[in-house]
Amino acid sequence: MDFGLTEEQRDIQKMTRDFAQDHIAPGAAERDRDKIFPRELFTQLGELGLMGACIPERYGGAGTDFLAYILALEELSRADAGVGVTVAVQTSLATLPIVTFGTDEQKDRWVPPLARGEVIGAYCLTEPGAGSDAAAVATTARKDGDSYILNGTKQFVSNAGHAGTFTVFARTDPDSPKAKGISAFIVDRDLDGVSVDREEDKLGIRSSSTASVVLKDARVPADCLLGEENRGFAIAMQTLDAGRIGIAAQAVGITQAAFDAATEYVQERTAFGRPIAEFQGIQWKLADMDKDLDAARLLTHKAAWLKMNGESCTAEGAKAKLFSSEMCRRHTAEAVQIFGGYGYIKDYPVERHYRDAKITEIYEGTSEVQRIVIARSVLRR
């Protein structure tokens, strides 16, 4: 479905789809099995402009619009959900906050290597005691002359194992309640006191990196402060508004891959002397998948269109992520069901899609958090 897309958006969608199917999909099962982070693929994606698709050209990006970037994310996730989320974190969470809130000097220094895929970026918000309650950040940043001293541990950091630049949220005012005392920092990996620990062994998206980031008396120059001091929580939340649209696109891509596999399988598999595609029970499963894929795409494209045009997209991004992620988990399970016993073994891709699906309901705000965001929007109206 490409209703209302511009020629440029269709071109980016096709370019990404062709590259993903030729160069990403063939190795997806092996990367999943062996937990391989395909660094060379991200170099290639950088050369295509897809590591910074919606980043301005003056900063090394491709200068496309946000919807074109979302279309690319769907195609990447359709081939390998781990690759899709790596690019999503790189762009939405690591690079766009610097473009949006950074000084000219910060943009010139950090954005081009990220946008070109020369450096991998990561977003450090979640902590062992601060997940859905993101304002409960315990990592501290104490001002010391022309630097800040950071101490704390960030958990479940996507891209961390290979990242060279981190966006870190830390408490600069311990006396301020919750969100009011949090600031954002751009932190280079090679600073003393910055280390990456505990690469997680995950259920799904196993070709992506998820690890902890430890800050132990890490001295961060004051010019690495992103935005204003004690105003970092607003940066974190605005960044997640855009990031959630990317996860919605990831969920659509995973579901599309499962739907494609199921549609092909039902026309080849026979039972009781005929293809199982002829049975109404199977047809209804396919009908529901197709219907919900269209609905999820439309919600996702609407949220991306609002973001692209500078409109508020908080509630719309939450709706897109909530619907798409729950749809993804439900229909990848149906794809496994359609394959029967074959769907439960690793010879077929649907079991991988099923495992990849679950995380879309959790990261960048759980489904429960999305319902809170949507309900608040309803009540304000």
C-alpha cells in the first residue's frame, strides 16, 4: 500500500526494499542464531543514506522527510527486525535529538558521523530502577568546574555494544522532584569512566546489540550538555514521541514478513487433498492479517505525517505503536499456527518473526504506557 506517497518516498521505499531483500534478508536467520551484529551492513546503509535518512544534508544525512524514513524502517524490519531497530535507534533516538536540541557546534561535531553510519549511536534512559517510570532516573551528573561527573548504570541500551556516541540522561539537581532535575548529555564512548557491560541474550531481535552502560566518575565536558540544564526530561519525552513511530513501522515490517510467508505457504501446503488456502478458517486468518496491516500502516503514516509537518504527534505516535505492536504479536502467532508444527521449528522464518514481535510491545514505552498517553490526550480534549 502506497496511498498518497510522493515519487521520492516511493523511490526510497523501493531502494530500501531491494537492498533489504538482496543483502539483509538472506543472512537474517544466521544472525539471529549466532547473535551477529552486522556492522558492515550499517556501513553500506550509511553509504545509501539510510543511517540518517531524515537528517539534513548539511549534516551528512540524506535530507528526506520523516515519512520516507519510516517507509525505509518498515522495509529493513521486514528483512531483519534487528537491523530495523538498530537504524531506528541510530536516527530517532541518537541523532535527531542533537539535530533538534543541539548547538551549532554540537551538530557539526557529532551529527555527520552518525548520519553517515561511521559511528553508531545509542540512547541511555532506562535504568534498573527506572523503566516505565523514566523520571525515576538515579544516574547523577555533578558539576565540577568546566565538566560534569557522571555516575550510574543504564540498562537495556540498544546499540550499546557497538556505539561510539551515547545520549545520556542524568540527574543534575538531586533536590528537584522527579523529572525537573534531569539533564541530557552527549557522551563519547572513549571517555575515561565509560564502559559497556553485560550484552543481553535476548528472545528476539538477536542481530541487534542490547547492553548496559556503566558510568563511573566519567568526566564529561560542560559543552556536551544537550539543551538546558535540568530540562533533559522534556528532550527524552519528545525524542520518544518520534521513536515510537519508528517502532510502529518495525512492527508493521515484521508482520508483513510473516504475512508474506504465510500467504505463500498456504498455497503450497495440502491437507485432505487440497491446498489449505481453500479452507475458510485459513482464509479468515489471512483476511484479518491483511486488514490489520492496512490499519497499522495508516496509523503509522498519519503519525509520521504529523511529525514531518511539525505538528504534535504524541497521542498519534502512541496509537500507532500500541495498535501495530499488539497486531504484530497477534498475527505472527497466527502465522506460526498456519504453519503448524513447521512453524515451531527454525527451518521456517515465522518462529523468528514471532520472537521478534514481542519486544515491540515493550521498548520505547510499553503498551500500558501507550494507553496512559492516549487516555490523557482524550481527557484533555
